Amino acid sequence: MAEEQRAFGYICPDCGKPVFGERTHFALCAAASGLVCGCGRSELTAEPFGEHYRVTVPCGACGGEHRAEVPADKLLHGPGVALACPESKQLCCYIGDAHQVRKALRELEITLEKKKEHMDSAFVDNNIMYEVLSELKDIAARDGISCTCGARGCGMEIHGSAVDLICRQCGARLRVNAATDEDLDRLCCQYTLTIRGGV
Ligand SMILES: [Zn+2]
Ligand SMILES: [Zn+2]
Ligand SMILES: [Zn+2]
């Protein structure tokens, strides 16, 4: 029988990347285990301490580090554990089955990216801006953005309530408003976008 493993996952507060690792029961029971991010600047540790594990988690949500006591039984068996950041209430660490941890970690990465985008800028409406940007990404992904000058694709410049699509070839701009529900509706029904540039 293959030895049972437990997976650990968190988002590195330093580089923002998901950190994933598996440890065998044997290793977990024997001594403190660590999981270091590829960037080397954050580390999750789990140390057996009686019936508990003392877990230290670098927190991708608030940038701090949190300590938690997790019952050994929960850490080693069953559906797994998710630890929440006491600052932001956001889940920031998952321990359990590898598949589940990977999945949760992917979702967490997306959530934190969204939050970060929100914090980095003062948009008129964060949700609309986010939706508009992801819609634009979709349109761009299906090669739906072009310029009348013949260029495909574009650069983007993000403003408080609008996104400018800029032709990389001729420099023409197309402004896409991103402030209201109507702006979003208007964009969502477009399959392609054309920048009016040079001919
Ligand atoms: Zn890192
Ligand atoms: Zn936190
Ligand atoms: Zn152009």
C-alpha cells in the first residue's frame, strides 16, 4: 500500500504564487515539516505538538503570518482543513487531499488576484471594471480585437471608469467605458471590437 500523503497549499504573500506540497504521514508525525515557496521568501510549517499540530502560515490575503493549532486527527485524516486569515476572514491555507487542495488553491489564487486588482486602483465600480476587463480578455483571446489599419490585438490602458484599447501599430484608441451595468451589457454583446485607426 502506498503511504498516505497530505497536501498543503497556501499563496505566497511575497510573490503571490500558489505553493503546493505533499508530505507523508510518516514525515508529518516524525518532525516539523516545512513547505517553502519557490521564491524562497515564505514558508509554511507544521509541527506536531501533542494531539495538535502548530501550523504557521504565510498569509497571501493580508501579507502577514498566522499561527493555528490544528487537531492532529484533522490534519492527517478526513476531508481536510482550511485556515482563515483573522484579518481579512479570507481562507488562506488548505490541508488535505491533494486534488482538493489544488482545486481550492486555484480558486484562492483567483480571488486574491481580484482583490489585489481592486486595491491597486480606485475604480468607479470595482466589479464592473473587473467584469469589463475579463470580457476584454475573452474577446482578445478569440482574436476579436483588431484595428482598421490591419493590426490584430491591442494594448490596454486602464483608467478609473474606462479602458482604452490602443493599437500597437498605429496608436489609435478605442475607449471602452467601465463604470455602469450598461457599459458591461454593451460590451458583452460584442463579439469583436474594432479600433478606428489609420487605413
Ligand atoms: Zn513566493
Ligand atoms: Zn492574513
Ligand atoms: Zn491601428
